[in-house]
Amino acid sequence: MQPEVAATAAEPPAANGHGESHSTASFGALMLGSIGVVYGDIGTSPLYAFREAATAAASMDGVTPHAVMGVLSLILWALIVVVTLKYVLILMRADNNGEGGTLALMALAQRALSGRSSIIVLLGIISGALFYGDAVITPALSVLSAIEGIKIATSAFDPYVVPLTLVILFALFAVQSRGTARVATFFGPIMVVWFVVIAVAALPHIARHPEVLGAFNPVHAVTFMLHHGVIGLVTLGAVFLAVTGGEALYADLGHFGKRPIQTAWLYIVLPSLALNYLGQGALVIGNPKALENPFYLMFPDWALLPMVAMATMATVIASQAVITGAYSLTRQAIQLGLLPRFEIRHTSESHAGQIYIPRVNTLLLISVVLLVALFRSSSALASAYGIAVTGTMVVTALMGFVVIWKVWRWSMLAAAALIVPFLLLDLIFLGANLLKVFEGGWVPLALGGLVMLLMYTWRRGSRLLFEKSRKLELPLADLVAMLEKRPPQRVSGTAVFLTSDPNSAPTALMHSLKHYKVLHEKNVILTIETASTPRIDISERVRLEEVSATFTRVALRFGFMESPNVPKALAIARKLGWQFDIMSTSFFLSRRALKPAAQSGMPRWQDHLFIALSRSANDATDYFQIPTGRVVEVGTQVSI
């Protein structure tokens, strides 16, 4: 059975497009935390990105200095254009009251377009679904690539690579319940050391072959692409592995804030990555055989095992970036009506954006373990990587155009001039990655397609259920008029009836009158609204409207990044004149048992999928944080 959906959309004042983080933690702590969580993904790309790109480039003419310089130039300019310009300097200004990610961007664009937003919702669903594909592949690829470094020391470790990877992944997902703050405090210093070490290790190789510094000249990238045809596109698909943490960077904006993330990138992360890629290129120019694993071969033999250990820690941290991003994305999707209610636990008192969702954690772990067992090597998984991220980046660019045009109020031409070059680059990267569909790229597409189906089914089914329930309900004004003419027996206390339509008599109220034939002294028709901003000011939390002497409409407004706490919000109503006392208040919820209707707005299989999703939803009592001892549930059966 499914509790009645009691959330509706609200249209609050426009959000500040350049809001800062809502955190009480210090700037230094947030910057250190962002290095530990946000940049774990992109920070471990040197383990495999240059190797895969240079291997693809070498398939035409071998490992030549021209090919190496072309690959280096492509990687460096991808970091500069895609990550630095697009995400760090432009899209991070398109936050929704301090929150980032594709669904926050969708909410901004949706509000700006008013009623013409169905295409924006579709784009949001697509990008959100693809991000889950990225969140599954990143931990599998990152940890596998680190553990494979053991094989360079001795091939005797080869049989233990996959089992050891699985042990580490199980441990990673097991500590998620401790919260992002504790994880970031532990990971931050490790990642700072990681970035320093990978930069310093590259310096001797750059000194021996300083010509690699010429890779900053984009002519090398353009020349390489022009002379390599299809091989150039395949190489470009591998080059994209160097920037795959960009979307997680934006999704984790709410965890650490804009300025700490930007500062960490510009002064620590980008310089370290650039130096390391240049060092790998210099090594391969001097010794083409080093292409087997240029990252580890940059280090002397005595440092190999310590670097494997450090790389393992760094890749565990890389996984953290997309895991925390998946939590944020899920909560936004729930509040925006794209997914059923899941249990959400807050893990930080100083930062509201740090949460843990047990069900998402379990599903990610199962998916990651299956991927590792299926592909068994980082090179095989690299083929599956990229498509999800490039698809998300294309959608992000499209929604970014709408936000810059409508929310920032730029002219259409100016917005297009800013975004179209990034969009074209994203489309080129997407085309290059689509060449890998049959080699493993089908995995993120299949995962994304499944999540899209779930989101679309939940959104469509919820709308049909709302419309069907509305037809069966009596207008509240008519019911109140009838009760005033022929009042039933009164009992003391206050009754709160949760409903998604404040103008109709809630099903729980109708059934209460039918079965108990009594009415409380005070009756509240409660609607919970989800705003298209991440958070709502407390002064705007409660809206009261007196219907009659015994009936009051109350609307509670929550941002899509907030976890609704109904009793706490109702206590605010005391300032508005309503004497709320939780111990004399009963909350009435309609618990609906759904069954497929003969004539439905969806195919029969989709009806069954929606019913299954509704049964998996977290209980409304828990989700809205209502004390269970104050709840009365009234059962009804509804055909969907």
C-alpha cells in the first residue's frame, strides 16, 4: 500500500544565481574537503587516461613523438576548455541557491521557462539517469586501475587483482554511513599529498624532454586530429577520460560551496594534473615501451609499491566524488517528483548538503561489484566509460544555455556565443565515445535507460494518480458548507489531514467522517509544497488560510534539497497565531492500495512498474518526520 502523495510544486521567488555555500565550516576546511571528495575522480584519471589515449593514437603510426604531442595537447586543452572554462568558471555560477548538479540546473531552467518546461524536465531526466551510470563505472574503473599497478612489480599478483578490488569497494561503501564530512576530513590530506607527488614525479622526465611543454600549443591537437581521421576520433574518446570528473565537480557543489572548489582547482589540482600528463608524455617519448603503464613507470622501482598503495587510496577517494554526487542527485529527484521517497540521513550538523541514502548506497555497491566481475580489467572498463559523462555534459550545456539566456537575462545571441562552442566540443566528444558502444559503452547506456524509465514512470504515474484522485474528491468548500449546516459530533484536539490538493477534501477526512462520524474541534488541511529552489527561508515556510471557524488550510514549503520536517515547520505557525501542540494533534494519512485499471493512461506493464515503485517508497510518516504515535492511517483502494 502507498501513502497518499502530499507534495506539490511551488513557485517561490527566483533563486540567486550566484549563491554561496550554506555551510558554517571554514573556507580552508571546505577547500581541503573538496580536494578530498570533489577532485578524487578527475585526480586519478592520470592512472589510465594518457595510456588509453596514446595506445589508441599509436594504432596508426606507432608511438611517435608527433602522436604523443598530439595526445598531450588534446588532454591539456580538454582540461582547460571543458573543466576550467565550462564548469569551474561558467556553470558553477549557475548554482541554485548554492546547489549544483544537473537537476539544480533543471530547476532553474524550468522556473525560467514557466509552463513551457516539458523539454527541460526530459533533459533533466536524461542527464540525471546518465549520471547514475557514471557513479557505477567510476569506482569500478578507478580502483581496478590502481590495483593493476601491482602487476608491474610481479605478475604473481595477477590473480588477486579482482578479489582485492572487490574487498576495497566493499569497505568503501561500508563507511558511507559515517558521512561526507568525516570521509572528507580523512581523504583531504591524502589527496593533497597525491597531487604533490604526481606533480613532483613528473619533473625529472619533463627536464629530460622539455619539448613536451610545446603541447600547450593547440596546433599540435588540431594537426593530430586532421591527420588521423577515425583513429583521431577513437583517440579523442580516450582523451575524454582525462576530464570525466567534471560533472561530479558540479554535482558536489552543494557539499562544499563554489569558492573552495574553484580555488582548489586553479591553484592545486589543474597544475598537478598538467605536470603529470606532461611527465608521462616525456617518458613515452624517451622510451616508447613505457606506454604499457606510463603512470607507474615514471617512479623508481623502490617507490612502486608505495605508489600502488597511495593510488589505491586516491581511487577510493575518486569513487567518493560520484557517490556523494549520487546522494545529492537522488534527494533532488525525490523532491522534484522524479523518484519515490527514500530514507535520507543527515550526516553533518554544520553543512545541510551532506547526506547518506542507504538504498542508493546498496544499489550502487551491487552494480559496481557486477561491473568488476564482468569486465575484470581497467582497459576493458575504459571502453564503457565516457558515454554517460559526455551525454550528461551535452544536456548540461543545453540547460546552461537556457539559464544564461532566461535567468541571467543575456540576449539569445550572447548566450549562444558563450555556450555553443562548449556544446559543439561536447558533441564531438560524445560522437567519439559512441564508437565504443559495442566494446562496453552499452553498459552506461543500459543503466541510464533503466533509470530514465523509472523516473518517467514515477512522474507519469504520480500525475495520473493525482488526476484520478482529484476526480473522486469533493471540493473542500462544499464539504465545509455541508458540515456547518449539519455538524457532526465534536471531539477535542486538532486533526491534520495531509493532501496534495488543498482545494479538495482529503480522502482521509472523508473516510474519517464516514467511519467515525465525528469531527475534531480544529481541522487542518495540510499541503507540503516542494519549491524549485534548494532551500526556503523560515519566514516563508508556513502559509495559513482560514476556511471556516473549524477548518484551516496550511501550506508548508520546503526547498528541493531539504528534508521535510512537518512538526518542526508547524511549530513556526505559532508566530502566526495558531497554537500548535503536538500532543493534542492527530495526523491523518490516506494509505492507498494501488491496482491496475482496465483503462489506464499507461501500458499495463508500466502500471505494474509504478505500483512496485510506490510499494518501495519510504513511509510518509518517516519521510515527513511525523511522530508515529500521532498518526492515524486510513486505507483506500485506487485503480491507476
